[in-house]
Amino acid sequence: MASAATTATNAGRTPLARQVAEDLRRRIVSGEFGRGARLPSEAELCEHYRVSRVTVRTAAKSLESQGLVDIRHGSGMYVVDLGGHIRSGLQELRSITETIEEWGIDAHVRRVSLTRREVAPEEAAKLDLTIGTEVVIVHREILAGDELVAISIDAMPAELIPSSEDTTLGHDSVFSVLDRLGLSPTRALAEIHAVRGSEVVLPSTDIAEHLLVLLDQVHYDRNGQPIAYSKTYFVEGRFQFVIVRTR
């Protein structure tokens, strides 16, 4: 969204508040608004994006929850010190590669393996499947530049993923494939655990001595149907999650 006209064009596809938040996020991460900088006023943002104050305030709350801005009532919005980490709001449902590239770093995905097999009991419970159902299992390594930042193991009902996708699935964002198949995840229920690399069997042994942040999550489509069960291990210190708590 580089202009108000773009906002109007995309309005039918993406909520306006999300469009405004995404564009401001891009401008912050790109350095247009530096550390400590005050963003344009609420009135100026309304005029620039041709949206209401409610839309701007909703977008501002989204940026605050991602740890990107500090909202000072009566003063305005200020860019926080982002440090040198790749940063994402814990409540955000975003592609890992998209987040990495947004920080100006090349994202790479290495597919370790793809298999079709009978669903395991834990996967069946998470995906609401019966034992005997087939699932697609994709193991991926996600890198920021040359640095490994996450390993993801994704399970999806095989009936949703045609075998023609096997050559491409796992070489990029899994979300991109799900989107193309009309299976866009709209929400996820996640549990968060801290584990050591040496405590789990992972495709890569390079992070055995590291502390990992595990997001154990089920993704749902807009109808509430589970479409993917993921265990994603983030290398602590290489990918930073933030959450804003208020009272």
C-alpha cells in the first residue's frame, strides 16, 4: 500500500486496518521511520490512507502488539528500538519467510523431506482425523541469510494436498501452497514450550546445543476446520517474539 488509491483497490480483499498496519510496518522496518521517531499524527494518517480514525487506531494497536511502536496517549506513536533481531508479534499468523524478508534479509527454505503416511495418534487428535487417514509430512529448515533460524515439521491431511504439489511443497512457504489451494489459514491455536535442541530429534544437528522456542500449533481455515498441525522450533536469539502486556 503505497498510496490511498491502493488502499481503496485492496479494500475488498483485506481489512483496511490490516492494510494500514502492514504498510506502516513496512515503512518502519525499511528505516523510513527510524528508532525513536514519531510517526505522523492520527489525523495525518487518516488523510494519507483515506480511512477513519477507528481504522488508524486499530492499525496502531496491531503495531503496538507486534512491539514495533510505543503509543503515548496525548503524544503519539513512536518507533521502538528494534535491535538486531528478526522480530514478530507472538499473536501474528504470518509466514516465517515473509517476516524475515520484511527485515531486509534474504529468506531461504530447505526441504529436508516430504512423506505421505498414516496419521500418528497425536496428529489425528490435532487434525480431527481418524486413525488410518493419510497425511503429508513436510520437514523444512528456514534460514535468514546463511543462518538457520527455525525448523518446521508440518502435517496436513493428504486429501487436501494433491500429489501434484509434492514437487513444490516445502521448498517455500507452506502458507503459499495452502493459499493457492484455497486453504488459507485464518487463525491458529498455539502452545509455547522451551526445549533444548539435544532433547528432540530434528532434521538438523547444527542446533543441538541451542535453546529452542517451540510453537506447537494447529492452523484452521475460515470455517474452523483444522488444515495443518505444525511443530516449529525457533532458535532462541535468532528470531525474536514479542507481546505487549497492558493493564
